[in-house]
Amino acid sequence: MFRYYRTLIEKGYMPYLTISRVMQGPKLDREILECCYGSDAVGKSLLGKQDAFIRGEEIWFQDFLEDVKKNGDAKKKLAEWCSWRGSDVVLRQILLQLIQNNASFIPADVSAVCADKVQALADEGDPFGLYVLGCILEEGIWRTRDLGKAWDCYVEATRRSSNKDLTNLFYRDFCVNGHLSMARLPEAAKMALISMAIRHPEFPGRDPSFVFDVTEDLSTLVKWDRPGILLYLIGRVYEDGIGTLPDKKKAMDCYSQGGTYAPCSERWEKLQTELGRDDQKEKK
């Protein structure tokens, strides 16, 4: 693996930065990489080539803005960064700017180039590009808000991404003030679909039956759902009857399993009160 990554960085491509961040532990990433890459003059020069190795990938967007400010031509620079870091890393950083509400602080010429790049990747059928474009269109950032087109992007991202896709990204949880959670691309696209259907009851192209289908797919993953986000979304589908008949008891079961997640506990209490009232009516 290290031989493969060394070959890549010798060609100027540095995907090992992401691996470095995932592996990060007490002296682990730096010592292993120095051992494998720093044993000769070539390896040492490669390690010292970019400060980003030490600082990590999270701040690269600020580096990119500085690069554009110094050298101009945002389109050319973004193409260079995509070539150097890979389109997935670039998309992840663009997504991070969007969901952290930093997009409005990015110069108009740069944001236009970023939006065009996301559009180009989406047009090529890149599932990650489709997901990010869906976020742009849903939020109305850098593009006119269009829920119907955002829905189409999420659907296409769902269809094109494999369940074996390990691409991790930030998922914005609209139920908890935009809290950021990590999710794999296939799950993030499906969660975005369900979230849209819950928060926007009507928009062009909305397909409740498809929402229920992806809900069924996600239901197999609830045992790994530590925060309770999946359980909340699934519960809302049953409670609201999206693509299926309303089933408040199934919804309550989901909410009770995700009780540590505030939205789940809130919905559970609400339904408990409603069901108690219904029982009293039946007795009368």
C-alpha cells in the first residue's frame, strides 16, 4: 500500500493526506510515513514538499483561496487542485463550506467556478458530485433554489452509488440546528431524500414510494446508528405515512430505540400523548 502511495506522490498526487488523517493516533501517521517515504533524499523532499501534510486537509480551502488571490484564474487553479488532491477531496471541501455556512464569504468568481465544477462532475454521473449539487440546489447557494432538481440529484446519486462505496462525508442534520454527522455517500443521499420529503411535503417530482423504498434500505443499518438520526427519519416516514400507511406504533418503536437523540425523544413524547388521548376516546 505504501509503495503504491509513494508512486502516486512521486507523480504529484497526494491522496495519502486523507489516509493520514484517518489513521491519526499517537505518533502513528507521521512516524510511519517518514519511515516509508523519508528513508532517502527523494522521500524527504516529498514529505517536505507541502505544508498541508502537517496541517491536514481540512484547511485546504483557505490555501486554495490564497493561491487564487496570489496567482488569479480560479478555474485553472481549481483544475490543478483537483489534479493534485483528487475530485473527491475537492468535493468534500466544497461541501464543508456549504454546510458550515461559509459559502457566502467566498468571492463570487471563486464560488461560480466551484459551482461549475460540481455541475460538471454531476453531469458526468459522479455520485458524489450529484450529492453536492443536490445540496447546492436544495439550499439555494451559488445556484437558484430548486427542490425538484435537488430531489433528482439525490435520486441519481442514490442510484449511481454502490453500497460498497466507502466515501465518507459530512451530512447536515437539519433536525438539530444543522449539526454535522459523518455518513457514507450511499446513506447520505438516501437520508437527504427522506429529510426533504419530511421538511418539504410538496415539491415537483416528489415520489413518496421511492422515499419508502430507501427507508426500507436504511432500516437494516439502524443497529449502527449511534446518534439516532436514521431511527428518527424512519420513524417520521411511518408517522407521516410517506409512501406507506401511517403507523404511529412503528414510529414510536423507532423513536424509543433512538431515545438519546433529542428529536426522537420529542416525537416519542408527542405520540405517546396522542395515543393516550386516542385510548381514552375509545374507552368512552
